[in-house]
Amino acid sequence: TPYPGFEYIRCWLAIPLQVKGKTIGALTLDKSVARFYDEKNQELAMAFANQAAVAIENARLYEQARRYVEELEVRVDERTRNLATLYEITAVASNYLDLDKILVDSIAILLVMLDCYAGAIFLKEADEHFHLKSQIGIPDDLLSVVPVFEITDGFVASIIEDTKPLFIRDLAAAPSLKSLNLPANTFSYVGLSMRVKGEVVGILSVVHN
């Protein structure tokens, strides 16, 4: 039974598109005249199909290579930006002896790089607690509850125990911040330890909205 719309076909020719023994498609020809295609037509179609298969495969390889180059360029750009940020922070630390200025400038550089609106640095003091030393953009109501973190606090313990950053996708869901009644799915958080010779000396926190 003919497929709807193809009732006119009386002769049909299909040639596989193959590259290195792998079939990547098919070339089909149809005619309304019965027994139209002969061996000569098949040979011509096969020659064309072979060339077309190679061209298609080359185009695919080119597209894959182009995407790879684009992805590589993105990685290089990101790496360059990261190195530039590291250089800026290093320059800040080298050019100033004022700790407060070093901290606030470092936060400012990171906020620009990470496209975050708020950040803070807590430093470990003699009482073994982490005290807020510098911040940019932290709301006053939040500052009132986070001036000091004890080493056993959930946030701090997680950051210290794991050398990887602590990600919190929704600050409103954090048990220790429930009392702030933050809007759900509005603020995300990243915190990581600041270490010198393996010892944790501080905590860097950034918040994105």
C-alpha cells in the first residue's frame, strides 16, 4: 500500500551513505516511471553518494572541532579572568599594609568576578571563633546575627571539614537562618575556608540573589 502523498512513485532507488564502512545515512531517488533506474543510474548514484558521505562526515567533524575550539576559548577566557583576579588580589595584598583595606578590596574584586552582590570575610581570632572583619552589601538584619561564628556552627564546621566550597542553593532553607524569614529561592550562598600552610585562618562568604 503506497504511503499517502507518494502514490505517484513507480520506481525507487536507495543508496547507503557510508564512511569507512559505517553507514551514516541514505540517499533515495524516486520516479513516476516504472523500471526507470538501471545499473548505470545505480553506479552514478553510488559515486555521488560516496562523495556526499565524505562531505557530510567532514562537515560533522568540522562542526565538532568548531564547538571544541569555542568551548576551549571559553575555558581559556575563564582561566584568564581567574588569573587576573588572583593577580589583582595579590597586588592589593602587596601594595597595602592596612588589613581592613586589603580585605574590603579583595571582597570587591571577587564580587565583580563572581557577579555577586554581597560578600564577607571572617577571621579566626584567639578565642577560636570567626569574627566578621569586612563585608560589602550584607543587609543590616543579617549582620545582626552573623558577627561571630563559633567553630562548631553548622556553616563553619562544614567549611572547615571539607576543603571544597560549601554551596547553599537557598539560604531561606538554612536551619540557622530560619529566624530571618528570608524569601524562598532568592539568595544562594558560597563559603570557603581561607588557609595558610593548611591551617584555617578565615572564611570567605559570598551571596548571590
